Amino acid sequence: MASNVQESMTNQEVVDKNKEYSLFSWSAQASVNPIPVSTAKGIHFWDMEGKRYMDFSSQLMNVNVGHGHPKIIEAIQKQAEELQFVFPGMASKVRGEAAEMLASITPAGLKKSFFSLGGAEAVENAMKMARLYTGRQKVITRYRSFHGAGFGSMSAGGDPRRLANEPGVPWIVRIQDPYSYRSPIYRHCTPEQGDMILVDLLEETIEMEGPNNVAAVLLEGYNGSSGLIAPSTAKYWHRVRELCDRYGIVLIVDEVMSGFGRTGKWFGIDNYGISPDIMAMAKGLTCGYVPMGATIVNEKIGKHFDNNQLWCGLTYSSYPIGCAAALACMKVYQEENLIENAAKMGKVLEAGLRKLQEKHVCVGDVRGIGLFWLMELVKNRETKEPMNGFNKPVSEPMAKVAARLKELGMSTFVRWDWVFAVPPLCITEEQLNEGLAIMDDALSLADPYCS
Ligand SMILES: Cc1ncc(COP(=O)(O)O)c(C=O)c1O
């Protein structure tokens, strides 16, 4: 079904002009083959010629409320008419309201927000604040993580995209990941035991780096684009919290991708029952209606900056239109019970993906939470030989799966060995089943590559 199709330009014309005059992220430009999008509504979008796609990645895992939500559009329009901009040194009604609501939905103890324009800025300001607060330098992060593409945030993430930016900032120290499906740490023990070894190793890393040099431990609340690699026990997080307290280290949790209902709770970390000292947010904060990020700090860190300069600033920090969009989004999550729906539909999605695993030999692992899932494809379930391989060019079977998904009208992320399923939180059971049927078809193309 076509919706608001713009007749004036063809798919090819739009793509050609985009490629002629603009640069696409993370790609050799000649290889880019974007879908030209004309309009979007709910969990769907349409290309210029009326082909409909299910948005099974919520774009960049950020359009959590779905596309074209009238309440958010109205809030932005109203704010633009009333007051479109004041510089961050001024106060506005909507800034206070958005920050107050954020304090009410984030884990206990978090109170004051510094607004920015996206995830990288939210993380960079979090690291800056932790360094200013502690007077220490180093930040410990995970290898399999992504924290943004600024110079500091890029170094903080262990994702191999950082390798083009090496050596990056010198004060990042990386630790191993709770990748129970593949990490050698888990080869001879249970997932729970492996988690505990990792925390022991974190403590050893702190000792080796000198506790008085470590400003922060920075972890995703629920790991995202690096493969949804999360510990299997809440004890991991409780022990990390305890270590940070013991050594006077600030615990920064990056909720840029896992926040705002994605995991079936407001924030990924809410699944583990601890509070960080600082939290970084973006994406689902405004769901792409306008750009916005936020770094929220606990009362103690907030008070530190009462009498110590906060060396952070951006022209667009706390801009009223962003604050209005954030406030409207947070209200939509609440009023439309989207977080409850994510938890409920997450169970349907998990069950469907596990059925696909039973049916298709190429599916080695299925993991995730809420509406945040992926399938990891293998050539052999016993040996776990990867279908593609970490940081390798796209293999033939993965290319076939991706092409088939697209052909059947599904847009989602296919990265290395992973096929992501991360739809908007407003999705229904019927729509999920439609998406699972498309995945079922596409996976058939990878099965023949298995031994
Ligand atoms: C966990 C996490 N942190 C930070 C970022 C960076 O956000 P942005 O692209 O808005 O700078 C991302 C982006 O995917 C992310 O997933």
C-alpha cells in the first residue's frame, strides 16, 4: 500500500542526487545502496515508488515510539511557535519540565541533566564530568561496545570502527565482555561463573591501572550494536557497583540505545536493580523527531558542580524544541503504555525467534531482552563456526539474507553474523508475526551454507 507517495522523483533519482552531493556514514561511498524513503508511519516506511517496509530496527534503534506520532509533532510545532531558541545560559519553562521528568523516570538518585544533541555528546560529557569530579583520568570500558563517533567517545567504544581513529584518546582502558556464547573465559565454566571471573578481572585491571587514576567505569546499560552481549546474572552489575564504590570510581551507564523502553523497562540497567552515578541518554529520548542527548548525574556529583566550574557547553544545549520533543516522547511512553507493550511483545518476539532457531540450522544463538533481539548465524552449531566472522567483509550467505529481507519489505540491521530484530515499541503481535515470517523465509537462504 502506498502512503503519501511523492510522485515527483523516482527511487533512482533520489539516490543519485544523495550520492552525488552527500556522504554516507561508515562506508566506501561507491558501495552504498540506500533505500530512498518518502514517508513513514508507525512501524512502516515507504520508498519513493510506494514500496512499504517494516522498520524492524526502529531506524538506528531510536524511533522507539514509531514514526509520525501526532502528539510529538504537535509539541514541536507548538514550541517552535512559542520559543524556538534561547542560548543555554538562559532558562526556559520546557527545559525545567523535561529535566524534572527525566529525574523522575531514571534510576534512584539521578537528578540533574545536562542536555546535548546526541549519544556521542552525552557520553563525552559524562566522561568529562567524571574526570572533573574525581580529578582522575582513566576510563575503563568494554571491547565489545559502542559509545559514539566523537574523538573521546570513539576511543571509549571498543567497536572496530575505532581502529581508523587510533590511537585515540590515551586514557581509555578496555576489559573483556560477558560473551558467554563465544568468549574463551566461559569455555570451561557456567555463564554465571564466567560473569564473576570478568568482575574479578575488572578489579585486577583497576589495581593494575592504579585505583587513584581511574575516574570511571563506562558500560552500556544493555549492550547494543556490538552484539547484545550482556551478563547472565544481575550479580555482575551489583559487583561492578560495589567495586566502583570501594575504589571511589564513578559508574557511568550508557543508555543511548538501551534506554526508553527498549528492554521492557525504562532503562536497560533497571533490569539489574542498581543505580549508576551518571547516565548518558539520546535516541529514544526524542526518537529522531529532533536531535537530543542528555547526561544525568546523581545529587552528589550535581552538588560538586555548585562550587566547581562545569567545563561543558554547547550552543544547542537545552534548546527548547529539543526539550519539548523529549517531554512529549516521555509522555507518549507513559500514556500509551509502550514500555509495558515492549515487555509483552518481547515475549512474543523471543518465542518466535526461538522457533526460527529450532527450524533453521544456521541460527546458532538467539539473545536479547524486551524488543531488543538478534540471531547469531553459524555454519555449524557444534563448532560455532561463524557465518560471517567478526569485522569481516560481508559474506555471501549474509548478503543473501540481507537482500531477501529487503526484497520482502523488511528493513533491519544485518551486521557480521547478526540479524537484529529491534522494532518500534508500538508493534502489535500480528505485525511481529508478519516480520518473523519474513525472517523465516530469508534464513532459508543461509541454511544451505551449514555443515
Ligand atoms: C550505546 C550507544 N552510545 C552512544 C551512541 C552514539 O550516539 P549518536 O550516534 O547519537 O552520537 C550509540 C549509537 O548507536 C550507542 O548505541
